[in-house]
Amino acid sequence: MTEIAELNSVEENMDELSEMLIKVVEDGASIGFLPPLNLKDAKAYWETVNGDGVLLFTAKIDDAIAGSVQLHLNSKQNGSHRAEIAKLMTHPNYRRKGLARLLMEKAEERAREENRTLLVLDTREGDPSNLLYRSLGYIEAGRIPQYAKSSNGELDASVFYYKLI
């Protein structure tokens, strides 16, 4: 059974979240880290996630964390209508089960509850996530070349998307 829920505290799920982050990075995801990612650094990252304006959603299958996504609510006066989707990840053992789509739908639902009308996100050019975002109605706003370094040392372009909700 798949359960998508907002996670208010990372503490009780720190080990699972950290393991998932390490596996996703090892598998080549472009989410801000390069392999090898050690457990100490993964835990240090998760400790910073539950800050003001950051909502974390997880997907669980049989009570095991299988994926997550973050919704960053913009707190600036001129940006109170927008939010950013960040760090969408699915544990490699649970891919191709629709979890990323479910997580995105949950984040969008919560964005609407927060009266957000614009969502933005970015992803590496050529990654499968581009297909997901387009299928969910995200529109490409542009590309920035040489935006992020990959594990092989190459600089990859990032694609920026938006969606009016």
C-alpha cells in the first residue's frame, strides 16, 4: 500500500531519508550532491530541511520511505503567490511505480491550500524527470548551460519549468 503524507519532522525518519538520499545520488540523480555521499553529510542535509516555509512530503510503501519531494513556500512579499518544487526523489528500489507523480500531485495540492498560484522547478537536461514534469503540465521557461556538475565532472544544462495552478 502506498501512502503519501506530509512529514513534519525528519528526526524519526532520519536513517531512512539519509539512506534514500545516498542511494539516489549513487544512482546519478542531479539533486545537488555528488557521489560518494556519506551518511554524515546526508544526515546533515536532512537536519536543515524542516525550516520555515519548507514542506516535506514522503511516499511510503509498506511503511518504508520510498520517495520524497519538497515544497518551498516563497516568503517574500512580492512572491507570496509562488512556491518551488525541490528535491523530488524516488529510491531506486521503488522506481516506475508512479510515486514521483503522486508526490508531485500532493505538493501541488498543498500549494493550492497555501494559496500559491505559480510553481517553479528545475531539473537536469535529458533526465527522465523532464518527461514527468511536462506530462504534469509544467511549461519550459528556459535552459541554462553548464548549470550543474555531474559525477563525471561534466557541466550539464538545467531546464527551468513553471506551472500556473
